[in-house]
Amino acid sequence: MSGWLAAVALGAAVALLLPDAPRARRREPRARPPRPSPPLLLARRRRIAADQAAVLEVCDLLSADLAAGRPPAAALAAASGRWPPLEQVVEAERLGADVPEAMRLLADRRPGAADLRWLAGAWHVAHESGHGLAAALDRTADGLRARRRTRRLVDSELASARATARLVACLPLAVLVMGSGAGSDPWSFLLGTPAGWACLAAGVTMIAVGLWWIELLADRATAP
């Protein structure tokens, strides 16, 4: 019975090391904060995915409103109703400040808003060249949709790698359970001897490092 309890405890420890599959992945472009725990990592990825979708929708809304003849300030105010973080860009427009720079600052502060740099570039070029801002934002929205399709393709490819890593991480536990069912007693060695404790600690450490390394490589592959 103690062997089965140890198996359950070890399984729970391994499960805590396995992060869920992400919706979309993006790391901080400049700062590299300490890696969060799996639940926080999942919540962060959800916020990033939501911000990426919101930026694309904001671009579409701005393009449609400007094409309909709405002033840029009113179009920005309407778009901020869909995505509240855009309010600081609206405030910059009201004060006569640099709108593209305000978009870039917002993109730096929110990892999921990195695509705002494309909107900032289109806004700046249209302002400097005198060409239609609505057309520039419409082309930018098309580009963002293409980038979004690419992200989804990369995420689908990375999902299989993450699933394989989780499967491999669970194999040692499966082997121990099978060994116990076959009549041997590996738990008495692992939990009852100093050498067993050392092997157990080394194994769990290597599993954790392997999963962390897979996630790090995935983060780099999906960085903007």
C-alpha cells in the first residue's frame, strides 16, 4: 500500500511540472522575468492570446471607421471601447502627442500587444506621406491576419512536441507502477535507501529541467 501511495505522490509531483498547452505564445521582447509557475504561465498565455486578437480587431475597427469618414480621434475612442488598454493612445491623441509612439509604448508594456508596432508604423507612414490612413490600416490588418495564421500553425506543431515531452516525463512513473505490479518492489529502494532517494531526486530534477527546456525552446520559437 505504501508503494501505491508513493506512486500517487510522485505522479502528482510530475503533474505539477506539466504546463497546459498554450493558445499562443509570445515572450517579453526585451525584459526576461523569472519563469512563472505553470498556472501563472497558462494565465499569461491566455492574456497574450486575448490581446493579440484584440489588436487585430482594433485594426479592423479603425480601418472601417476611417474609411467611413470618421475622424481619427473618434475612431480611436470607439476602438478603445473594444480594448480598454488603448485608452492611453486615445489620451495621447487628445493631448496632441505622438500617437505612433504611444502605440509602441503600449506594445512594450503588454507582450500580447506587440502587433501594435505594425499599426504604429502604418499610422506614422500615412501621417508623413499624406496617403490614406484607412487604406494603410486595411493592409496592416491583412498582414496581421497572415501573421496570426502563421502563429496558429507554429502552435499546432509545438503542441505535438509538448505532448511528447509530457508522455516521456510520465514513463518513469509508469515503469515503477508496472514493476510493482510484476512482483518487484522498486519503491522500497527509492524511498528506503539513501541511494534510492538520490536516484529519485535526480530523476525528478531531470524531468523538471527537460520540461522547462522544452517550454523555453517553444517560447523562443513563438517569440515575435
